[in-house]
Amino acid sequence: MKLSIKWSVMPKTLRRQTIDNFELTINQLTDIAAAFERKTRQGLNEDGKQIKCIPTYIPSIKLPDNGDAWVIDLGGTHVRAAVISFKNGKPFFKRDLCKTAMPWERNTVLDRNIYLDTQSKALESLNFNKACPLGYCFSYPAQSTQDGDAVLLKWTKEIQVPGVVGKKVGSLLLTHIAWNYPNVNCSKVVVMNDTVASLIAGLLMPEVDAYIGLIVGTGTNMATFMDTHHIPKLKESAAPGLLPVNLESGNFFPPHLTKWDEMVDNATQDSGEQRFEKAVSGAYLGNIFKAVYPESDFNANTGAQGIAQLLNSSPKNDAYRLTAEQIYDRSAKLVAASLAGLIKLLNSKKAVKTVRIVAEGSLFWGTIKNENRYLSTAQSTLKQLLNESGLEHIHFEFQHIEDANLIGSAIAALA
């Protein structure tokens, strides 16, 4: 996809002021990290807060020695299905991965039967007749239930499928499969979102003190493991031990956003919600740029891909390019600030020296002129923020695990 951009002509002073609006100082980033930590504590204490901190009821998670699991990953644009087997604690694909486009569009209603059929057909295409559990990676805000299922709280990314909000998404899919696809034999379902699945996949690597699952692609979110006694809102409802907690951090409203962020938010159907996601994720970066330069012929719907192409092709000192760089880099810095806030919280619960961040998403691992600018910006900013907080002793690593969502879903299904 080639973009045609009419390069901007703007007075130097005005150009500098526009670009500087997206630059965050270390003090501002520290404010954002502190706000993220505070809002996360509130979410752990009480339901219905800005950062929801939804426990996912998959107790006693460990790597399975042996076993087979159906897995399905429902994300922003595609559904992926596979059968994953474990042998002596090592995962492998027993059936080739099936990847199918989801027939939904932003702000367009999709019939529920089509939504369920698309996923069911992906599983059926694997041609696997053995009864085994299903690990369902469902990447939308859902309240985990103690039977391993999850109730959809709301659609995000401007997706609309009537008759799903308020329902157990795993049971809804299994019922549809049982009635219409008898060759797909799922013995049970365990539902988690993509951040939790990535978090769990981190168990494949050597043990560390703390684990974080991070998604920065079309949308954004984080998850971590926490002891149940560090989740006050659970009270006595959960057995002692570690539980994955889905933060739903895309709904965080960070300080120091701009008037252009406000314009983008006001143009969405869920205005006032998902403010962090709208400042950070690939689906919205193009909208922010277009809000700054409405006169440009930049296509806002190209999102992070369009921003990356602009950075790869535009003149070095052009105002459009400089602004695009700031929008792109600000996303990485905001993610680093949220990670700093979460790491500080985890360290307050128990001493942390090592942290593994399993990061997924095309934006996070994307390249600009063959360099991973996003990763390096996030790394350097997070290191600086930890140093500012007196946590320079904490060693962190960003880890990419191939097919983390699917492998983590299989581990959860077999737990």
C-alpha cells in the first residue's frame, strides 16, 4: 500500500510547537507511571475501576508434560485455530495453523451466527477427531468465571456483534459447535485474553521473579501473575496461589495527553473510554496524525502501518515526518511508563529482581528503516523510569515467543 503525501509547508515556530506537543518529559512520564500504579491498585481492590484488573481463574498453572489441546485465537482481524500437543513439556503443532479473516468491520453490525460459524469452521478445518480441551484466546474485555469461562463485558475496537455482551463466550461457542459441527469434539473450554495467553507462554522460558504479558498491536493491554492475597476484591472467593490478572489497561486515562487525542476520542463511539489504547495502539495512530494535519491526504485508516511508511519514505526534516516520529515514539514511551508503574507495584508486593515481558503485536516489533525503533525506545525509557524510582537493580527483558497466544492457550487448557 503506497501513500501519497503532499509534504507540509509550515512556519518553523508553529511546526516546532506542534511537534513538541507529543514530547513527554521524564517528569511527565513519571507522573504517568505513578497514575498507572495507583489506578491498578484501585482495580485490585474494587470492581468497576478504570483499570479493571480482572482475575482469570486458571489455578495451578504449570507446563504440561503431555497432552493435546484445541486452541483458537480471536483477535482484531483474524481468527487462528490449531491443535497443539505437548511431549515431555515441549509444545508442537499437531495440525497446521488455520488462519481465517473475521468478516467484521469497525462500526458495522455482524450477525452472531456468522461470528460463531467463522470460528467453528476454522476448528473443523483442522480435521482432528480426538476429544480434548479447548484453549480460547478471546481478546476483548471479559469477566472470568470460576468454571474457566468468561462473560463479555463490552466490545472494543468499534466491533459490534449483537447477542454476545453479557454471555459466556466459551459456552456460546461450544454450544454452536455441538449443534452444527459434530466432528469438533471439545471436552471443555478455558477462556483467556491475548495478554493472559502471552503471559502464560512466558513459562516456557527460565524462571524469573515476575512475568508480564504485553500486547501492542491493533489494540493494547497487559496482564501479570499475582497471589490471590494481593487481590483484595477477591476476599475469600479464591484459593491461595497465583492467578493471571488481565488488567484491561487500554482503558487507563493517562495524564498529559493532547488536544488531538481529545479530538480522536470524541470521534469514536466509545468516547471517554480506552483513552490509553487510543493514544498508543496501531488502530489509532493514523487518526492522531490526521487530527493534527486534516489538510493532508494521509489515510487515517492505515493506522500504524501508514505512520511507519511515512517514517520510512518522507524527507528527514519534513514537519509531517517529525510529527509522525513523535506520535510513534510517544506510544513506546507511554507503554514504558505503564510497565514502570506495574513493575513498581509488583515489587511492593514481593522483592523483584528479574522481570520477563512477553511482548506481542505488530506495532511493538515493527521496524523503521530496518531498525526496531519501538523496542529500543521502550527499553531505554523503561530503564530510565526504573532508575528514577530507585529500582535500577531490576533486570527486565522483552521476549518474543512465536505463537505465544496459541501456546499459552494450550497450556491453560491443559492446566
